[in-house]
Amino acid sequence: MPDKFFLLTAYYINPYYPYQLSDAVGKGIVLLLLVFSIFTWTIMIDKGILLYRARRSSLLFSWLFREKKYPLALYKKSNELKGPVARVYQAGADDLLSFYEIPPEFSELYGTQKAPVKKLSTAQIETLRSSLERSVSDQIIKLEDKMGLLSTAVSVSPLLGLFGTVWGIMMAFCAMTLQGKADIAAMAPGISSALLTTVVGLIVAIPSLVGFNLITNTIRQMIVTMDNFVEEFMSKVKLEQFD
């Protein structure tokens, strides 16, 4: 008897059992939520790897930049490092090379007698800052790619679960009305379907929300890092004008 009771209990608490009892709408909501879960996890893993590499590369490049006296000293190195800060640097360095009339292959000679520092006009300095800020904006667009889709999935998942809950309860009351009495056997399928969609909706929404917040916070930190780099770059350019 205990073994039979255990087997029956294990069968009925299996999540697939309430799914079997659900109607087409309830099953459709569960399947849609599972698709949303795969979708959100794919985006979060992809963005997590991308942001980890971008942050590590950007911090390394920022550290290397601080160790150099002249802003063009890392021009060739910037081609090796793939990160937002390196791309911002290249935008500014390209403008400087153009203003100083130095070919890119001779960028390491900048600041020497062969390629002495030239004075920039106020208009050139403002153009340089605009180029850096425009590059920062371009990198932000890349970092925030697919975040709108992830935000939508995070917002819609609990609402789908709520819709399934309301639908299941409504079906339970309809079944009770057809029976003409409060029969638990008639109400069970609708109630189990309602609870199942609620659980699945929360399972999808909670980790998605946590992942979205972590990714958003990392992107915000990357934006601050790029903004700080722009100021550091401009400071080096302005200081060398007085050397």
C-alpha cells in the first residue's frame, strides 16, 4: 500500500500531469513561455559573454593608455584589442593623424623630431571631441543591441502567466457551472492549468529579470568607462599643446 501511494503521489505531482489536464489555451501558453525562456537565456548568455570580453579589453586598453605620454602611442595596439574603448580611441586617433598629417604607419614616431607635436586650433579640438563622442554613441548602440527584445520578454512572461491563471480559473468555474455543484473533480483541470501557467511564468520571468538587470548595470558601467576615456584622451591632447 505505501509503495502504491508513493507511485500515485509521484505521478500526480509530476508537472507534466497538470499540463495533460490543461486545455489548448493552457498548453499553448506553457509552450510559448518555454520558447520565451529559451529566447531570453540565449540573449543573456550571448550578451554576458560579449560584455565580459568587452569590459576586460576596455579596462586593459584604458590602463595601457594611461601609461603612455602621447595619445597616438597605442594606435597600432588598438587594432589588436577588440573592445569599445579601443574603437573610441581609433576614432580620435584617426582625426589626430589627419590633423597632424601623419600616415598611420608612422604613428609611433608621433612626438619625436621626425613627427613633432603640432598645435591644434580650437575648431580642431572641438571636432576631435565630437568624433570621440559620436564613436561612444555608436558603441552604446552595439552594446544595447537586442536589449529591447530581452526587456519585452521579461515584461511579457509574467503577464502570459497571469493570463493563463485567469483562463484556468475561468474554465474551472465554467466546469463547476456545467456540473451544477462544486465538484473538485470537475474544477481540478482548470485550477491545475492555472497554477501551472503561473509557475512557468514565474520560472521564466525571475531569472530573466535578474539577468536583464545585471546586463543593464554592466552596460551602464561600460558607458561610464567610455565617457571617462574621452575625457582622458582630450586631457592628453590639450596638455601636449602646452609642451
